[in-house]
Amino acid sequence: MIALVHLSERWIADVGFGGRSIEPLHLEVREPQVYERRSYVVANDAEHYFITVQDPWVAPHAPKTYVFTLARTLGVSSTSTRASRLTMGR
């Protein structure tokens, strides 16, 4: 599960269940975002977002792609950030 966070830009943050992303990712940046040698590329179409992860330690020639939407979840709110449930797929 990941959370959408609104600051001056939109970010997504892994809440810690999947073990893939440690650092928050810019949701609108399309160039590779590299953290600890893992490369993350964010893309989107009209309905879905895609994060492709290239991990040099786990299957370096087989990137993994996660698919999600920005469907809102009830009961999660804050005055400084707004979180949405993101449906992940492989």
C-alpha cells in the first residue's frame, strides 16, 4: 500500500508492506528516480499510474511494474496531507 501526499508537489510514499520503495517518489516526474541503486520510473495514462522498478540485487534483468489508481479511501485525512488508497497490481 502507498499513500498520496500533497505538499508543493504530489508525492507517493510506501507505507512499508512491500519492501520496494524506501524514499518517497515524485508522482509527476517521468525520469528515473534512483535510490540505493534501485531505479523507479513513474508513468500514467488517463486512468492508471505505473511504477516500474529496476532492482540490481533482485532479478536485475526483470523489472517489476506496479499499477495503481488514485481511488480515495474513507477515514484517512489530515490538515497538511491528504492520503488516498492506491490499488497495487503486478
